[in-house]
Amino acid sequence: MISLAAYAIVVKQFFNLKYDWRAFIPLSFIVALVLLIYFFYSGAHSETNADSYFFAALLGIIFCISTIASFAAMRDGPIGVVVPIFSLNLVLVAIAGVIIFKESMTVYKLAGILLGVTSIFLLTIEAK
């Protein structure tokens, strides 16, 4: 969690200094290339099938879209509002677990979801 906070702070500072967000694209490509090289040299690919590659590609596309959206939000919005809204993903994952993966909904999960949404709402409202 500390790394995510550091990431948000560095990205926001990057935009405060008026740098072009497209500078992240080559860096992202290099990171992806290093991970791909590690994947093939570690022997992990020997246990994969066509579905694995499909989901890896889908995950890569979703991650790219998410990264571009987060850069746009960090560029235009205050960090104290943008990051809590991104934290809503925890609530969405809990709900997806129940709907998609048929996990049980307990009173504690429901309370956690409600508290998560409430905390994000309280962190993002503007004092008048």
C-alpha cells in the first residue's frame, strides 16, 4: 500500500511540473519487455496454453486503459480526491467476487463494502 501511495504522489508531482504524460509510455514498454523476458527465461511459459495468452493480453489492455485514465485523473484532479476514488476498486472487487465468482456475502463483507463507500464519499466531498 505504501508503494501505491508513493506512486500517486510521484505521478501528481510529475504533472505539477508540467511534464508530458507520454513520457511514461517508453518506460512502460521497457518494464513490459523486462517482464516478458523474465517470463520466458524463468520457464513459466512452458505451462501456459492459448487461454493464458488471451487473458494476459486482455489484462495488458485493461491495465493500459487504467493507467491512461489514472494519469488523466491525476493531471486534472486533486490527489486527495482522485486516489480515494481509485480505492473504490476494492469495493468493486468484493462485489465482483460475490456476483461473478459466487463467493458468499457475509454481514462483515457487506459492512466492509458500505464502510468503504462511505469513507470514499467522506474523503471526496468538498467542505463548503
